[in-house]
Amino acid sequence: MLKMGVEEWALQQSSITVGLPVYNAMPYLPEALESLFQQTITDFNILVIVDGADDGSLQYLETIRDSRLRVLSQPNRGLPATLNRILRETKTSWLVRQDADDISYPTRIERLQEQISQYPDAGMFYSLAEYYPPNQSLGLYRCSRGSPQRLRKIVQSGYLLSICHPSAVLNVEKTLAAGGYRNLPHAEDADLWWRMALRYDIHLLPEVLLGFRQNASSISSRNSYTQELQGLYIQYLLLSHLSNRHPLPLADISPLLEAAISTKQLEAKQQLRLLNMHLAAKHYGRALTAIARSALASPGYLMRRLIDEFLPLGPIANGIPPDSFYRRKEVFWP
């Protein structure tokens, strides 16, 4: 990588930094970075923080010659801490999120710059994302849709927004003012979205600008149950905020939240994830088995997922009915 001081790097006349947290990202990292180098415009910076990787990711990054790229390395601290450091280290007004195994399509930065120019006071933008590679995967990432006001109403009604994390674009100053990422591993993004939606406008750019890769080593694949549990806890934090009640620590209410997890729905969701991973590997027999198992585990979940995919007319959100919490308020908020 070309040697460049922080001050010189910060003087580049861009309002956008693309931030990539990297932990053992090979073999996908080269394709992810190449997708940034192939953008239709070049007026943006790239900040990579290597979070204790030991698979050759750092060594690969050191071979790249591009003056827009800045690489920092640290001992492993986990994703929330790494994302907060990216926010603090970013020298521009806007941070474009991308994971090290995902793909930014060629016009992504150009379209985002246009949106920023149109809505400069926004707190956040996001786009649609499709599963990658598109010719070997099925469907779009399940995303909440609507105006900033509609998204805010979803949150005010006690549900969480469904947003593909690496499709997000954050106003750095406003994100830090909202508290940044809290230490809620595997669901730190959903926790940030509700806080941003209540304070600032979130704009959806209804175009597919990102390829979201599902693989067996991803956080979602390795921690699906924990992610489900954390998601319910984040909804509980939201409801606590909306009702002006003091939330309990996760450890105190984990048994209550675990009782609300539908194991059949979780299995159906996991099988749909396996479906795309098998398709990407061209294991078509296994892919058919996965979708059949999804249907058997929870036909209702599969049907709702298909409706969200092809007829996204109603509000798309995450969480269980808020009354499930309020009916037991003496337990959740003693």
C-alpha cells in the first residue's frame, strides 16, 4: 500500500469513506475490494481495520497500491468495537458500510452521493441488497421499505427495522451522537437502526446496489440462535425506551426471551440460508433438500418470506408482537 499520513489522507476532497472491518476475510476480500476499485466514480476513501486476522488478510492488503486506501490493524476486539473505531477514524462526513465478503455494484457510490446531495440532513441511507452471486442465489435481503416517516412509525409501534447492515450509509456525526454501536454482538446493527430512526430521517434507496454473500463462516451462519435471542433483547430495549421503563440486563431475562423463540421458525430460516449457500456451491440436490426442510419446519414462515419477497406491500419489520412483552410487564419491568 502507498504510504500516506493520516493528515494527507484526510485532505482528499471526498465526503464519503467506505469502511470495512476485516477478520479472516480470505478468500473473499480481494473481490470485495475490487468491487470498490471498479466504481463509476473514484471520489471516495476506503478505511480498512484488520481486527486480529491471522489468515493472510493483512498481508494481502499490504500489496495493494491505491492512494485512497488506509489500513489499520489491531488485536481482535470484535465487530461492535471495530465498527466504533471505524466511525472515530473516519475523516469524512459519511461512512458507507461494507463487509469484507460483500460486493458493491459499480454505481453504488455514485448513487449514494446523489442521495446525500438531495438529503444532506439525513441520518442514514440504505439500499436494497441481493444474495450473491446473483446467478447462483435466490432472492433479495428482506428489507423494511417506505419513507422516513413510515420507517419511524414501524419503530414507534415497537418493531425493529430489517436493514442489510453492509448496505447502510451513516452520517458519522449523527451516528456518534446516537451512541454508535453498542456492545450487543451479532445484532448491534438492529440496535443502532431504532435509535437512528427515532432521532433522524432514514432514507431507502430502492435499488439493488449491494451483493450480500451468505457463507458458512459468516456471523449470521455461526450465531443464528444467539442472533435471534439478541434480536428479542433489542426489541425489549426499544419497548423499554418507548414506555419509559428501565430495562433489565440480558442475563436476567434470557430465559423469558428464549421461551419466545420459535425453534421451528428458526430452523426454517436457517434452511433458507443453507439454500443459497448450496446454490452458490452448485450443490443443487442439497439446495432442494434445504427448501423442503424449510417448508416442513414452518410453512407459515416460508409463505411470509415469499410474500415479503414478491408482494412487499405491508410493513416489513422484525420482532414479536409488543403485547407479548407488555402483558408480562411485571416480569420484564419489575
